[in-house]
Amino acid sequence: MESLYYPPSPSCFGMVHHEQLPHSTGYASPPPTPPPAGVCSLEEKRFGHIFYLPDTVISQVFSYVTLEDKFRVAGTCRHWHHLISDPYLWRDVFIHNLEFRPLVLLLRQLCRLSTRLRTLTLSECYSEFIETTTVPVNHALQLHQRPLFSLITTLRPERRREEYAQRGFILHQEFSAALMELMGKNEVTLRGLVMRECPLDLEMTDLIPAIVRHGRALETIVYEANNDNGFASKAALEAIITACPNIRTFRGVHAVMSDSVLAKMATGWRRLRSLTISNDHFDESGLATGEISGGGTSSTCGVISSEAFWNLLISCQGIEELELLDLDCISNRDLAKYLERVSDIPSSSALTTATSQRAPTHRDHLHQHQYHPYRRTVTSRPLRPIHRPGSGITTLHITKYTTTPLSHPGFQSMLALFPNLARLNYMTNFATFDNQFDEITPQIYDGERCAVEDMFAKQATQVTYMSNWEMPVTSEQRLVAGMSGVSHGMA
């Protein structure tokens, strides 16, 4: 990668300089005899013709080269080094499976190379230091006088910052500086920012300030499976909603998602196309939200209500894809209520009929007999069609683990609520039904699954139904089962 900063040496050009005599021969020795015309080596036959292609063709070939191969190409020759430095080739950057330190170095080089960046994707990047560093746990019960240790990522943010500072780990600060500079230089052109499966403890970085300061042109933000709670601050998430008004795709699980945040998304992101909504049923202490805490108060943070979800369907008319992860507001009863609300909305044809059948009034009679010297022909404007909530949804991803699962009537209401649905992905397991219903058996569970599959196979052939009713039991389900067992024992 250093070859992008310094011109490559002549030894990497792959050329033979016949004008220079070897040191082992005298000045009277003749130069090496060049090969006859029309005769070339096997290596030149294979790869020599690519050097004679036009620059436009070579640049087009380089656009399909991976990021790692681009740096190899830059060290081939001076001409290719010049071609590979074209900002056109660095508009869509995909960084995959890179360690934290090389990642920071790469971002620094992108600050110089990529001046028209459109999308930046970080996938499966990792840090050996973060994955392997353990710290002693204070105020813990010691067994046999032996200290207990835990991974550094399990600590609270304040403690993690102290541990990183004590160990001299400054890659988070360097990553923040490089990302801030890169996004600042591409503030006008940057459209997408994707970070997926990168357990780099990004909460310690300035990722959110960089998005708020330089993300006004962003249309896609994906923050998924990074081994954290997503954007852990409600104020930070609301700041992103305000600073990025052009968002079309917002994917990822965030612990601070609530009714107020969802309402702000519905009003601030009118062009929204794809969204992930999830419930945070468990807080950091492991208590289920909605349960009575030690202080006697009930926590409702992180639970999406049916009213907030309905307002989202009304406000975001262009939304096409929804990922609904364990929502309380997606149940048989709630879907039936949504369908009743849709039926109460009058259609545009009904409004046209009601207007045409209006009885003439006395004012209309006087208006006909008035003198209009400059009467102009007035053309009636067609009424604007009324948006039907849910009509634009084409793709749904639904999971059910700790909330009330869907059954056959719920899927029927879903098909009626989303008439243009083309793809449905549904995931659940037997533990979901066992925790929610009494006297549930595997036979009843299999019968419900078969009934739903038959309904999609016979009545909804236009929908691609993909399901997995045998998902592994989650830790939250085990906790719910344990809490219900304790409550039954106390009763």
C-alpha cells in the first residue's frame, strides 16, 4: 500500500533496460542481442497485449477489480499507478475481513484517493486486541480466592475507555479521525454507509458525530450485527434523523428504538423505502421491559405500540420493505385492527361519487344567472388518489421469539392488509408458542405450521413464502421461561 504514496521502482515495471550494460561485462562488450522481430516469450504472449489496450478500457477493467487487487495493480508500473489513482475507480469502496490497524491505514489512503466516494462498506472487519483482551471484574464474588475476568466489550462505556487508555490502544481515535476526514471530503457525494459484522466496539469512536456532521446526503445507513446495541443513545439517533433528511434505507437493531423515535422517522424521512423495527425487551440488567423494577415503576422504553406503527404506515407512503423483529404490535389482534382502519378510509372513487351526487343549493342557482363577461372554461381537476396504508409493502421479514406469535388468522389479515406483498420471511420456534400459550403440544404446533404453508400454497401463490419454524432457542426465551416458572411457583 505504500506504493500509492511513492512511485514504484523500475524493478517492478517488468521491463528490461537494454541500454544499461551489466556490471560483470566490460565496456567493450556488445549489448545483449534483442530478440528477433515477431518473436516473444511465452509470458509476453499471455499478458503483454494488456499493456496496449486503451486507457479507457483498462480503467473499465480496473473498476471490477477488488480493493486488495487494486493496490497490487498500483505497484505494477507507473502507468497503471496513474490510472488506478482515478477517483472514478474509488467511488464504491467495499472493505472485507480486514484487521483494525490495516483498516485505519486504508481509510487514511482513501482520504487521498477517494474524492468522489458514493458508498463505503465495512464487512466482517475485526480486532484481535478487542476479541482477546480480558480485564478483572471488580466487586464480584470470588470463588476459591481466584479473580474473575471478563472480555473488555462486556464492560460499561466509561470503564472500557479507561481500560483502552491504560493499555495504550488508540486505534479508536485514529479510526475516528480518518473516518471524519474521509466523510468530510465526500460530504456532497456520499450516499451509502454500511457497517455489518464488525465487532470493533464502534461505540468508542466518533461514528455518530461523523454521520451528523457530514451525512446530509446519505440515503442508506446500515448498522447490523456489530456485537453491540446499535446506536445506544436516543439523542444520537434523533440527531441522525434530523441531520440526514434523505434517508431511504435504515437497517439495524438499535436498543433505543421507541414510539417517539419512530414518530420522528415517520415525519423526517418521507422518502423512506426500507426500515428495521425492533423491540428492546430486556435492559442492561436483564430485566424485561414492562416488568416492575425495584423502585416500583414500570419501564416502557423500547416497546413499539400499534399506534406508532400505524402512523408509520400512514406517513411513509413509499415504504416497500420492513424488517419487524419481535414486535408486540404485530399479532393476530393488531393486524385485524389495522385492517379495520383501512376499511374505514374512503376511496377516491367514493369521494367522486359523493361530490357528483351533491344536491344543488340556492347559491349555485344565483351563480348561474350572474353576468360573466370574461367567462373562461373551467376544467375539473381529478381528485388526488388517497393513499392506502400498507399498499406499497412488497417485502416483509418477521421474527417471533418473546412476543405473541402469528397463527393462521393473523397471516390472513396480513395478506389483506398488504395486498401487493411479494415476499414474506417468517422465523419462530416452538418455545415461542410454549411460553405464550398453555397446553401447547408439538402436534398442535406442527398442525398450525402446515395450515399456514397450505394457505400460502393455495390462496397466495403470488407471495414467495419462506419460513423457518425450527429456529434455535434464544437466551431471552430461556429468561422468559425462567421468570414464568418462578411466578407460577410463587402463585
